[in-house]
Amino acid sequence: MSPTFKNFLLLILAVLALVGGYWAAQSLRSEKEVTTTLSYGGGEMINFTLPELDGRKHSLDEWRGKVIVLNFWATWCPPCREEIPLLVELQKKHGADGLQILGVAIDNKTAVMLYSRSAGINYPVLMGADDTLDLVARYGNSSGALPFTVIIDRSGSIAVRKLGPFNKNELESLIEPLIGAVKTEKLQTS
């Protein structure tokens, strides 16, 4: 083997080791932080435009007037995958009441398409771009750990931010008061 080829192989191995180490550190940090952060209120919805899996672009403003559960996730994130069936169930249960779950996948499009089909995701899944981690930080998650969810009320105000997965009781207790006012109005006008 020539010295140049050896150096090239060493460089590739070094880069792979660096990427692997970074990924492992992020995974460990994410798992540690995932269960700890819930905050209430603070700020307004930050509009953005991203493509759905079929390529059609959507703006967050399209869903203004609904209660939005904006969930940043990835297929390689076990807590994200554990949380998705809950989001599917809540979209089915409360979609007619003005709830809109929106997923923003920070991942490979093919992996997201396959996972979305297998998980039966019944809400829009938008594909995050290179600047999506900047958006996540602007919403209050400077670590970039996933899952990260922002609940936005009908007026566009941020009601809740959570780093880490929701459980069913916790998420329902947060969204039901936000969608409840409209349910009550519908009953009174019927």
C-alpha cells in the first residue's frame, strides 16, 4: 500500500470515528435531557414553510386558528417513535374539535416516508431542512434534542414547550382546555 493511500484510509477512519463519537454523545445527552423539560407560555408562534413528504410546501400559518401540537422528531429517536401513536390517536380523537398535530421530521426523507406509512401517521409530516435546528432553537430548544413539542393555542400564542416525550394523560390535560372552549361553543349553538 502506498503511503498516500494509507493516509487516506486513516483520514476516513478518523472522520468516521469523529462522527460516531459525536452521534453517541448526542444520543446520551438527548436521553438524559429528554425527561426533564416542560415550560408553560412565553412567546408567539414562529411561522415557517417546509415541504410535506409529497413535496407540497406548507406554512405554519395555514393552521392558525387551530390548537397546534408541533412535534419535532426523527425515526432514529426511540422516544419519538414511542410518542407517535399517541399523536395519531389524539389527531383522530380531537381533529374535528380544532386540534392539528404537525410533525416536523429532522431525518432522511425515505426513512420518514417508510416510518410514516408503517406507523399510520394521520397528520401532516413536514420535512425539516438544514435550518430546522435553528427553528427548534428559536422555539426554545437550544440543545437540539428530540422529541421536542410546542403546543400553540388558537390565537398563535405558545402555551407549552416540552423537551422529551409526552404521555397520554399529560398531553390530553394540556390540549383539552385549549380545544374545550370551542367544543362548549358548538354545544351551546346546537
